[in-house]
Amino acid sequence: MSWGQGLWHWRPGQSANIEPKSIDLPRPVASMAGSPPFTVVRVAAAFDEGGVMIWPDGRQQLFGQGMADPRIGFTRGGLLIAVARGEARVYRTDGFKVRLQASFPVEGSPPIAVCPARKLDEFGLISADGLVRVFDAS
């Protein structure tokens, strides 16, 4: 759960009597996305510019530098997708590193959401005009 520039982290099965771990972030959180089942556990947070990947132990790595108001999401296979007006970026995690795998232009209305699609490395992009497009990120 996020608030302002912070994140609270509870471990699975953690007693309600134990305080959650507090993680400070570099900027206020605009949105968050959790990794899909059966992939490495991590959370991505988007800011007004770029975002950060956060692992359960509190490690962080920035991504999406230069992207204004990115929309973020994960594919079913665990790739992180960041989309801002005019550009999409695909990131792969390697250990505790976030690596840019691909970048490509995206035409049309501003994005409002990124969601997983049917295949492992596909994602859906929902635009402000109501258009839904599916991309293959592999």
C-alpha cells in the first residue's frame, strides 16, 4: 500500500499485530502494479515522471526516466510495461536489475491503462478514446 512518497509492506501470513515494513520512495506514487503469480515477487510504482521497481527486501531500481505520467503493468510472463504518450517500453528483470528490452512508438490517444493479455508476453493498452490494442512484448 502506498501513501505519498512511501510504501507499506506486509509479508504473506504476517500477524496483524506486527507493524508493516515502511519503504521510502523518491517521489509521490501515482499508481502501482504487482507482479503476476508464478513470477518473481516485486511491485512497480509509477510517478509523474518514470517509476521504480521494488523488491520484498526493499531494494529499488528506477525505470522509465523521461516518461511523463507513465501507465504501468506486467505481462503474464512477468515483463514490466511502461507506456506514456507516444512511447512504450518493455523491461525485463534480471536478479535485482531492471533492464530495458525494447522501446517502440505508440500512436493515438493518451494511454489510461496497461493490462496483461492472453499470451504470456502480450499486453493490452487501453487509450483515452476507448481503443484497446494488444501488443506482443517478446
